Amino acid sequence: MKKRYEQVGVAVTCRGFEEYVRMFDLSEDELKAGEILDIASGGSSFTADASGLGFKAMAVDPRYALDPAGLFTEAEAEISLSTAKLEGLTDQFDMSYYGNMSNHRAGREKSLGRFAAHYGEPEARARCYAAGSLPALPFADRRFSLVLCSHFLFLYEEQFDFAFHRQAVLEMMRVCRPGGGIRIYPLMSLSGEIYPHLDALLEMIQAEGGKAELFRTGLPFIPGSESGLFIGM
């Protein structure tokens, strides 16, 4: 029997702009179409990186209500902890993008550093970061052209039931403008299985006026995680 990646609670993620572009299969047109929302972004530098490239981006995470120093400390600890867990499972993961665990960890640390520098600027923090969480985001209807959610929905399906996932997706649809899109990755849970209620969720999306389809990720790190969910509005 294969070992599984054990996780207690929801981890603080630290991923950078290039990882997001590959992971979500993002196009230049999507990135420049309007304001982008990154949900459950943790210590990821996507918003900082995107802002530096001239894109308009906002990150939301419940941990942004915490003292910044505490957030940075938690993220640093998570990098060390996740690296230690992954080192015993490298044969089960697709390392084609990272090459090895040293590169994987270095990328996480670099991303956290960029996030911390941007988040540490009072003006940038007020403009680009908000404390909040699914399924009730602190944003107006139809605000964002692109809504992203990485390594939260579906991944933690053992902690969050179908009702939560349903409300979370409806909330993402609420804040996404007509003509915009929502991307969620991965479709796998920590148990290594496709989200068991995906078909029911797809039916709900269609009933609520969304167009659901799968996209192929350019960063299939988790075994069996070749696809993500795209919802066109």
C-alpha cells in the first residue's frame, strides 16, 4: 500500500507566479482581462508577482487577519514540515517541473520571501490582500475577471463536506463577472482520489448558469492530478 501525504488542518501554501501559470494553464489574455482573485493564497507570491508584472491581483486568506510576523513564521514552519514529509514520498510524485526536493523547497522559500516583502508594505497590503475565507468572501458581486483556488477545495474533502464545496463554488461564481472564469486545482483529495461528488457539483454549476469543463494542468505534481476545473461565466 502506498503511503499518503498526512496533513492536519489546512496548510499555508507558498507558490509563485510561474507555478500558477503552469498549474492553472493560464493564458496572457486571462491575466490581463481584469482583476484576478487568488483564494486561500497563504504565503504564495502570485499576487505580488502579478502586481509587479502590471496585472491587477487580490489575495484572500483567513490568515491575513493574523499578525504578519506570525503568518511568516507559520509559513516557514510549513515549508520545513512539508519538505520533510515529501522527502519520504518523492517516488510517488511527479518531480519533472522541480527536478528534486532541494529545488522544490528553494522555490517555496523564494515565493514566501517575495510574498513577505510585498505584504510587508502597508499600501500593498491594504490594496492587494484581504482577510476572508470561503464560503463567504468579503467582495462585491461580479468584481473579478479571473478567480483562482489552488490546493484547497477538493484537496481537503475529508475536512469539508459537499455542502461546503457547493456553497464555496457558488460564492466563487458570485464574485466572478460575466465573461470571466474560475479555475480550481487539483481535483484530487489528500487520499489520492478524485473528488467523489464532482458530478453533482458539475450539475449544480450548469443549473446556476456556469459552463464547467476540465482543463489540463501544466504542473501535475500530485499523482493522478492532470486535470483542474474551469467554470466559465
